[in-house]
Amino acid sequence: MLSEPRSGRLAAWGNALLAGLVSPDDAVLAAVGDDAVHRVEGLPGESGPVGLTLALGRLRALGVTGLRVALPAPGHPLGLSGPPEFNARALEAEEAVICHGAALGLVPEVYEAGPDGDVHVEVVWRVLPVREAPPADVPSLGEAERELAEALREATEVLTRLDVAGSGPVAEAAIDAYRARAERGREVLAPGYPPRAVRVLELAQRVGLLISVAYENGHGGAVTAGEMGARAEALRPVERTARRAQVAAYNAYMEELERGVR
């Protein structure tokens, strides 16, 4: 979770566009991010790939009123509702966007091109039918915030006890440096999202960084197989909780829409 998922950017800025809070150009620019171009293929009524601006307009015309995020992992179909073909593609990509108001979902296919040092990324969003059913294992925003705070405390205690890299001041400095770079000129979420969603997403991203640093910076004091296993055991549930919280934050717009807040 070192980087913001493409599905998160597309859903957040797509929701802002659907709500009339941003222009199509601004929504597409934010959704594409540092990639070279995004296209959408398989859109009803289109014979080939189309640009993201046209695609978002067509989705609105098809009755889409909001976008959800799914961040599945092996054994954890987080945010998915079927059918099996869509779930399999989303699991392979580890992310997807699901439309509300039309039984459609979008899965990114990422392509890199160009020589070393000048690689550019192109993304094709594949549109597939989805089952209209409650998404799997997605908590409310309030539940996600409580679960994440508790999981973070528990994981930090275990990692500190094991003297694992990622739990001390060096890791904190690495996280702060990364966040400073990542947040220059970046909005955490698009306009229209509640402040609580921003808070939950920031904490989920921080937890994801902590997990990544813990795995990438060596074994620390966990030199035995048992201690290394204990570290993995401590990180696994908090990583799952962080992904759930991330999905809850991106889906907060839809949560409010379904409650009639919007």
C-alpha cells in the first residue's frame, strides 16, 4: 500500500464528477495521476476503447450514480459481489471499481512501455458485468476507524517486543519522509468526501507504510524462525484491517448516498 490504488483515484474523482463538484477535465487528470493515459474497453454502446472522459459521461448516461472500490487479496474477496469471472479478474489485478446504478465493474490492466529511464504506463479499464449484491466484508467508516486504531496498537506492541525493523524511530522517519514526498500537491480524497473518510484513509495508508517498512528493512531482532513467524502473524491481520479501512474510506461517498445524506 505504498501507492494509492488506481481504483481509489478513479472512484473518488468519478464520484466527485457525478456529484457535480469537479469538471470532467479535473476528474480525469486526477484519476490518471502519473500514468500516461487511461482508456476504457467493453463499455456498452462502444465498439472499442474510449477515453476516460467519454467513459465517465457514458456511465452517467447508463444510470451510474456512484462508484465503489474493491481491494481483494487471496482468500479475502474484499468489496466483491460476483460473478466469478469478474471476481477472478479483480483478484488478479488486486483492485476494481464497481458501479452503483448499473451492473458494471471496471478492472485495470496495466501496461508499461518505453526504454529504461523513460517508461510510461498505460491503463486499460476492462468493463465487465457484476452481480448486484452487497460487497463482501466492507465495514462502515466508523467500524473501520475503530478496527484500524485497535489493530495498529496491537501490531506496534508485537513488533516492538520482537525488535522488528519497522517499529522504531528509523521506520517512523522513513514513513514521514515518504508522506512528505507523496503529499506534495496531492489531495487525499476528492471533493465531497467527509473529513472522517480523509482521516481513515490517511491512517490506513500510514499503517500500510509501516507494514511495508517492516518487511523491507530486514529482520531486526526477529532472527529465529519462530520470531519471524510471529512477526508475519502480527502483520497479517493489521494489513487486512488496513485494506478494509482503505475500502471503507473510498466508499464513504456511497455510504452517505445510500443513507440519504446526499
